[in-house]
Amino acid sequence: MKIIRISRLVVLSSVLCCSLILGGVSRAQNSNQVMGQVDFEGQTKIDKDSGVWVDGQYLGYVKELKGNKKVLLIPGTHQVSVRQAGYTDYNVEIVVEPGGTKIVNVRMVKDSNALVPSVTGELKLKVKPDRAAVFVDGKFAGYVHEFGGVKRAMLIAPGKHHVKVALPGFKDFETEIVVQANRKVTVKTELAPASVTSEAPDLKKSQP
């Protein structure tokens, strides 16, 4: 089970990157620029499951940003942040060249100040699509698949929490839950389709 400290969760941070790609294409066409590609690579499961932000826009988790979900950006300088609960943010500034490919090698480092609550409750998610991102109390916690199914759940501190499930191209789902110690809460829903342009701004997250 993935343990998330929600009381003071450190944000170390699902085509998911469609909004950014479409926006970039529009601007690139206006300035006759050729888009550049950014590939994300991780060695460990933690690296691959971490969330990616580019210029403040949440795109998805490392291992899915490829193929038809690859990231295309207009040439120039961009800020990349990779986040995972319990780990320090991986921040890097990249320069994208026209028609080129930039590789970002993600290496997440354990946060020595992150604490695990001694008493927890359990949150299970039954949400479609299960690639959607999960935010608890405004903090990136992972994606749905990590917290559903046999022996998969989120362990969080008892109390009231705000849960948001988001995926570009779908309407956000938000709910309030009350977690009791050693008890299980299940959230079940299916995200409704929506236009990417209308939902994309909701996925933007400021630095923690």
C-alpha cells in the first residue's frame, strides 16, 4: 500500500498533455515555429509513477508521457517539476530546440522530513478512467490505479479530506470524505467527458 501523509503532505508531485500540446501548436503556427519533443525517463517505479508539471501545467505521470501522449512544446525555455508524495521535488529548466528531442532523466530522492502518521484510515478508489490523477487536500497523491483493486489503497491521517480526481478531456470529480482510524472509505465514480480546453486550467497547480 502507498502511504500518504495528508496532514502535512509534501507535494513532490493524465492525451493528458493535450491542452499543452494544442496550445503550443497554436502558438507555433502563429510564429512559424517547429515543435520540439520532451521525453521523460525514470529508472525506479517511484520515478515512473511521479507526476509531471511543465510551466505549471500538470500533464500526467512519467511512464505514460510517450507515444500518443508524448509532450510537444514550442521552442524555448521551459520549467519542469516532477513530484511524488514523500519525495523532494525534481525541478529542472530545459531548453527545447525546434524539431529536436529533449530527454529528462527523472531521479526522485526520498524526503528525510516526510513523516508517516502513526494512525491511519484507508481510502480506496474505484474510478474510470483509472489513469486519472488524484489530489488530496490540493496535493498530488498519485493516480487512481495505485489506490484501487486488491491490496491497493491510500493510507491517510484520520479526519476530513477533500479528494479531487482529474484527467484532461474529462470533467473533474471532487468530493469530501471523513476518514476514521483503521476504517475504510471507498470513492466510486466514472468521469464524464468534457472538452480539453475547458478542463485544462483546473489541472494547473502552483508550487507547494
